[in-house]
Amino acid sequence: MSKIRILSDSLASQVAAGEVVERPAAVIRELVENSLDAGARHVTVEVQRGGAALIRITDDGCGMDREDAMLCMERHATSKIRTKEDLAAIRTFGFRGEALPSIASVSRFRLATREREALSGTEIEIMGGKLTAVKDHGGNHGTVIEVRSLFFNVPARRKFLRTEATEYAHIEQQFRMHAIANAQAAFTLIRDGAVMFHLPATGDMLERIRGLVGEELTSRLIRLPEVEHLGISVSGYIGGPGLSRSNRQQQITFLNGRPIESPSINYGLKEGFHNALMKGQYPVTFLFLEMEAQSFDINVHPAKKEVRFHDGFAVREAVARAVKQALETGSKLPTGHVPRAPASLPASTQAELVIPASPAAPRMMQPERPAEPGIIGPALSPLPERVEARRMPVPVAERTFTAPAKADEVAPAMPQVSAEQPAEAPVKKTMPHFRIIGVLHKLYVLMESTEGLVLMDQHAAHERVNFEKMRRAMEQGGVPSQRLLMPLTLQTSPRDADVLTRNLEALSRLGIEAEPFGPNTFKVEALPTFLKTDDPLAWLDQVIEELQSLSSKSSSLRLGEDMIATTVCRHSVKANDRLATPEIQALLEDLFACEMPYCCPHGRPTLIQMSINELERKFGRQAP
């Protein structure tokens, strides 16, 4: 007897359902995409008991006649593609023709549809993959699909469903993503009879985002500049300084309007947010990529969530450039309240729009008494020449950094950051006018602006200033290096050897002098002067690992930024270092001359602001 058999149509549909219909949210994804492909201008999603009892999708799209309504329930029946060439240039959400028969095979399914000009439509009922009724339908034009008792005939799949709350959270997440990507259409979400969202159609993407996530989060978003790179267009919004999450729940990305996940995009975001995001945190993004359909393959994942790019490095570069430009030119002063991330995107909330202080703010308060050398603090690096006249005389040794030498360190001293360093970059941020009130706990500088109360972390602010000074020095002349008494021999795998060989020039700019020394072996003769490590070979292994994740040689300078960030942390103004008012003013001016003044190199905010309205609410002077 033959061991190989052809599966029955019903069993084959259930196998396909296992790939396409993971949970109720996956059903909604497929059905909403069909509605949008049909030209719907209003889509209503209704669920009961987390989608396990009922999913109903109602749209006002083009609808179908009886022949198409019957045919769409057949496997691999689609109106989207005709030839293999069409498969390489997909411009619609759906195209495989598997979703409807797969969903109908594991549920009690009803489809009712009518074309706009037709006098009557068609209604089809299917029970677990078996056609039970076909009749006329006299409802509104468009299509209504009901999916009841999902997985009723596949108990093994049904038991894998989570709680109603968990399944609804996934449904709402899916709803949000489609609503954001298709702001030109109106969306409604109904849960157990209650309207959760009613979003009118809009041409303003930010307005749609505000309707979904609330004013508090929306006010802290930064618009991305529209970047074009090798045929890839990047636009959208990202979270400003201090706005991050512990997971990728709000890292939302769209490709030609389709919600997707992609390692290339994740790497691009990592590079763009480098030194602007705390370790272990993920950015808030609403990222929109547009590119030719021939440049990617969407047909690599059963649920079409992931894509494969023909040039993943170009995608990473485009995303990284857009994010970096946005952070350098569009950052906002962070607010004092950071909303906590729930399991899904936060519900709509009300919050005050916070903006940097305007130039009309009160003038700077003068110090009450002359500054004394004893309260200036030796940790502050040399301030710019423009403020030297306001400083009290301080010994030169107190105005430079020299790391203490230790016998067991590879490089005993850090280069001085002094007035001999390369010229500072031009001011990129408008310097707000603050009135300095005082210093709290010898760390937080309290200031008044026209908008309310501003707090500055003097350590984080000085880290940012010193970081950008040292990074400019690295970019202009390279990182100072120190030759080793005994060269190190680094043995690598063939793949690592290839990475090192291609990046020897970039490594030299980072203070790492290495050269080939036999098969898969390198001789390291110098390391960065300010490197502090007991195991330089292990550190070099980490450098190689980072190099493998970078998208271009230009990005390899990022490795030096990590070293600089660690170094300036140890040599910046600390808590308990007392600063006089002129020192604080000079630090503020230096901070706003930086490319990204609102966060330190580790991603922590340097300044936060509490608006007058927020203070009045806290003191009961204004209704919450």
C-alpha cells in the first residue's frame, strides 16, 4: 500500500489555517486587509470574548457578485495576481487567496456582500469548511464577514488561546496598526458591544496617531525628515528624548502601508538612536518606508509580517540617517511625566503640550555673591572662550581631565579635553532663556522658563558636552592611541578575519592599530589611549562583533562613541560637585551648542520640564 496520500481539501485548509490563523488578531489582520484592498472608506471591527465568540468585519468597499463570492471561498483564488511577474511586484495587502477558505475551515463563517450598483447581493454560510447555505442578500453595499466560534472544530488549537484580555490586546494592537497606516479611511472598534475607538478619516497622520495614543504621547513625538536613499523613502514620527519602552510594542513600522517587522529596520533604528537611548530600552516609532515593490519580497512569512529586502544595508542606512537627523534638529525639551507602557499601546489620554521656552523669558539671574574657587569644582572641563571672562581664576590643573595611571591598565591616561581641541561645532539649537533658581541636592539645577519649571541634571548635561567634544576630535583627527610594549596576537575565525581586514582603516581612526599576521591572525600594536580594560583581547572580540552588525564603514565610528561615552561618564561633573551660577550658565550654553542637547550619551534626559498647567493640576488650582 502506498505510504504517500493526498490530503483532503478540508484537512489541507486546516493545515493552511494553522499558518495563517494563529489567533483572533490574525483573522482580523487578513479580513481588514481584504477590506482595504476592496477600496473601503470605513471599516468596522466588532469582537466578542476576545474574538473567540465573534469577529465581525463590516466595510463599504466594492463588494462582489455571486460568482466572485463563491469563487473567493476556494483555495488559492485571488484577484491580485495573474502571473509570476505579478508576484514580484505586489502592491496589495492580500494576494495568496488562502485567508478566507482557511478561516472558514476552523469557524462558523458567514459572508454577505453586495456591489454598489447591484439590486441584491449574496450571502454564504460555511460550517467548519462545509458550505451550508447560499442565498440573496439585501443589505448595504460592501461586505460583512462574521467568524463565530473560532477553532470550534480544532480543540487542540482552541486551547492555545490566551485569556480574553490578552487576545483583545492583540486585536487592538492589530487594529491600531491598520488604522495608522490607512488614515484616509475611517475605523471603528467595538468590544462586547462597547465602542472603543471611532476614528474619522483624516489626511493628517499625526491626528490619526493622536486619536489612537493620546495627546501625552503625541506631543512628545518628533517628525522625521523625509529621507531619500537609493530609492528608499523614510518618513514618520519617533519619540523624543526620554521616551522609550522596555519592549518593541510601540516600535511600529510600515512598508508601502503594510505593517512589517524587519531586522534591517531594527538595526537601522539602533544605529540612528545610538547614544540617545538607554540600554535595554526601545524607541517609540511610527516609521513609514516607501520603495518599489521589486526591491523586497513579502512572500517569505506565512503571516506576511516579515519581508526580505534585496539591499538590507541600504534600508538600514536610510532609517539611521532619518532618525539621526530628526534627533539632531527636531528634539523637544522632555516633560517631567513619562507614561508607563502597558501591554498594548496606551489608550487616549489628555496631557499638556510642552515646548521649549521662548526667547521672551526673563533674563538670567545674576549670582548673589562672587563665585569662589572652592565651589567651582575641579570636574568641569574647560569652558568656551566666550565665557572665560565670567569665570573666577582656577588653576589649569583643575580645568583639565587626566585619568589616574594604573600599572595594570592597557592605557594609563585619557587625553586632555582642553582649549587646544578642534573648534566646536556651530550652535544647532536655539538657546532658551532660563532663570536659574538654585541647585537641588547638588545635582539638579532648577530653572524657570516661560512654560514652567525646568530641571537640568548637571552630570548628564556635562556628559553630553564632553562626549560631543571628544567625538568631534575623533572624527577630525582620530582617537589618540598608545603603543603597546608587547604587541597582542589576535586569532580569529575566517569570517571575523574578513570583517577586520575590510575595516582596518576605520579601526585605525579608533586608535586600534592592527595588521595581518598570518592566516586569520592579526598583530595589534596600539590601542586607544583612554581604554580601560584588563582583557584587551576580549574587548577586541566585542569590537569585531559590533563591526559585523554595522551597515557601512562610516558607521564604524560608532564603536568609538561607546568608548567615549564610558570615558566622559567618569570625568564629568558629578553629584555633589558644586557649581556657581556662571558655571551653570556656561554649561547651558555648551549644552545647547550640542547636536542632541536633550539626552546624555547613555540616553538619559539632560533636561525635563514641568508646565505651569501641570503644576496647577498637582496643587489643585486646575481640574485634572
